[in-house]
Amino acid sequence: MRLITHNMLSCNIKGVTNGFPLKIEAEKVVEKEVDFNPDFLRHMFAKIEWKALVEAARSMGYAELPEDSPDATVIESADETFLRKLHHALLELHLEEGALVCPETGRKFPVNKGIPNMLLHEDEVKQTVCIDLRKGNEPTRIRSPKDRVLMQDVCIDLSLQVP
Amino acid sequence: MEDLIILYNLLLHTLLFHSAVAVAVAVSVASLFGEIYPPRSFRRLPKTLFLTLTLNLQWTVMSEMTSRTADILRVSSHREVYEPCDDSFALVDALLADQTNLINHDPKVCMEIGCGSGYVITSLILLLKEKLPNVHYIATDTNQIAARVTNETLQAHGVSAEVVCTDIASCLEKRLAGLVDVMVVNPPYVPTPEYEVGMEGIASAWAGGENGRSVIDRVLPVVDRLLSEKGWFYLVTLTSNYPSEICLGMRKRGYASRIVVQRSTEEENLIILKFWRDKDEEGVDKETSSESFVKQFSRSLSSFMEKQWR
């Protein structure tokens, strides 16, 4: 799992309001060389949460990134020293074994062979509700796929989710 | 005689470059002729050498052309992971047919939900990587073993993508919202009893509940949130999934749609749908103008033939 992915992952357990960023517990970090592509980095830079990236890189053993997010001039400039550091942190560090920890609940999501397992247990999943027209637009909880089928005709918007 | 053999082989390879079997047959035929008419003197030797070289060249050329999609022999497998089948091939054919459009579309982030063996995401990467080396690819699957197998398939083809084991895209929705430019989904679409949906193991790869729509109906709102303004969405469905209903539902969310590939096998009537946001007028124009005459003709011919069959 590379840090570019970690920067996009958040904890989706029901009730959690601030599940980003996940803390990294690194057990095995591997460095794999990737072709340097400044255009790709410039494009992705706008979407990256900088503080999360710096913190994550540090947990993986790379502390070369500056604390504060550099402004546009540094990115657009021909000087590639910063982009090279960003490239290394974002794309070349792989978390092979370890865990990602939810900052709010402390729940650990294991990372095995470079793949984070973000599957939630049943009690952690958000409840699906539908608006039951018979009961005056009251949200009714859908407990099982069978409920969903039965409610199909009397409910609207079967994809609502509540924490 | 040898000249005729060489010409015949060249012609055969050129006409049937998709068929590895035809090449194997051609090679064996050529070698058979080589045995019946062995070089009796030094004069014949150059011709036989030329014959062998030509065959090698054709073989290399053929493999180069077929490396546009994932090599089925290099796709990793596991008993709990769905192996590439007609639906996977149809989806990849749809992507192949749209290859030029995809390249012109210039996506920055491509995603597959339900990657299984990794055949489709690998094919997508191979399709795009030559002209577009700057794309970020993400693949998700609920099956942990499938995620691992996808990684192995990607490695076997020398490409890489981010693989995450999650339910549809639940952990990525917040941060990736509005960023995905190309979304590819081959969902569990087989109509089954509701209790079979989401069971552990390989059954979750096909069990689709009533009308095969359980998972599709859950995927559509997620895709709507993840797709960017110019996002394109490819979906595999059966006629049993009532694709027209799916298209209507997506229309209400602001998507136009069309059928990219329609394929009838013995067991299934596959329909590969493509969705894009309708507000993008430019996108609509691109869609209609890129249809070549041959494609339109072959599609009308196939629908005509289907009607004749019925």
C-alpha cells in the first residue's frame, strides 16, 4: 500500500465523524522504484492532504518532507528537488505488513502483503434505511436484503444510510 | 513450393492474428511441409531459414498485438476467486472498442470495483499505459483472496495498481469523491435467492439477489458520488437485470447511457452499458461522432440476426 492510497483512505465505521487520517503502524516497509513523473505529481498535489502525508511518511521512516504544505510556486517551478521528495514519499514507499488505526475508535485495519483490509464487521456498518410512505415518510430500518425487497413498493430511495 | 508455403503462412497469420490456435496449426503445417520437402541442397537452405524467420516474426508480431489486453495465461487464479469468463471478456472488449475515446478522454484516476482475478483492471492498464503513463489506478474487492490474486496478476504483467480490500468503496468514498474519471464494474449480476448475496467465498462473485440487482443497486449511488464531472462508467449487466430500468434510474441522476457491447452466449445475454454525465454536451458529441460506420453497420446487422433467430 502506497501513501497515495493511504491519503485517500478513511474509517467508515458507523458513528465515526473524523476517521481521517488513519495512523500507520508499520511493521514492514519496502521501497520500490517507480518512474519519476512530475506532471502526475503536479496533478495529484492539489488533492493530497499534506499534514496527513507528512505524518504517514514519518511513520514509514521518511522524514524529508517539509512540515508545511509548499505553495504553488514551488510545485510549478523547474526545480525538482521537492517533487523528487514528494515522489519518493507518495509512490515509492510501500507498507507491506502493518496496520492502519482509526483515530477516533482505535480500530485496527490490518495490512497484509501490501493490501489493506478495510472490511467492517456487521455491527460497524451503517444502517440502511428507506422512507416508508405508509408511515408518513418515517425512516424505517432495513435489516436484511429480504426487508429491502418487501419495502421496495412502499419506500422511496432505498439507498439512504444513517450512522 | 516453399514460396507458396511462406505466402500461405503470412496470409494465414495476417488474417487470423487473434487466434493462437490458428498460428499453432500454421506452424505445425509449415514444419510438416518442411519435413516432406527437406532442403536437399544448399540452394534450398536460405528458403527454409526464411520460412522459420517469418514464422518467428509473425509470432512476435501477434504477441505484441495481443498484449493490448491481459494475457489469460498470466492471470493468477485461486479456487475462491472468479476466473475471467464471458462477462470479463465482453467488458474488456468494450474497453478495447472505446480505446481511442478513452485515450482522448485523458483520465487521471481509473477505478475498478470488484476486481476478482485482476483481468479487467490489468487489461485497462495495458490499454492505456502506452499513450497515458500518468494514470492512477485503484481496484477494490470484498474478497481478500481476490485482492491478493489481483496483485499477483498485476505483478505478472509488470504493471501496478492500488488494491484495497473493502465493501464496494466504503473507505474511499469521502476522499475520492468526484475524482474518478473512469469507473469499471463487473458486479455479481446473476439472479439468485436473496440469502446468497454477500456470502463468504466465490459465490459472492455472482450472487446478485432478486433480478440480480442487489449489488448493482448498492454500487450505483457510490459510483455517482465517486465519478468526476467528466467521468465515464462501464457496467456489465444481463437482460435479466432490466438494464433499461438501470438506465432510467441513472437518467434521473443526470447520466446518459448507451450499450457498448451486446453479447449472447448459451447461458447469458450480456449487455455492457456505458454511462456519462449528460450536462457535458461535449461528451455527448464525442460519443456519437466516434461511432464508425463499420461499428454501426455490424451492430445493426447483429440485432437484425438476433431478430431473425427469434
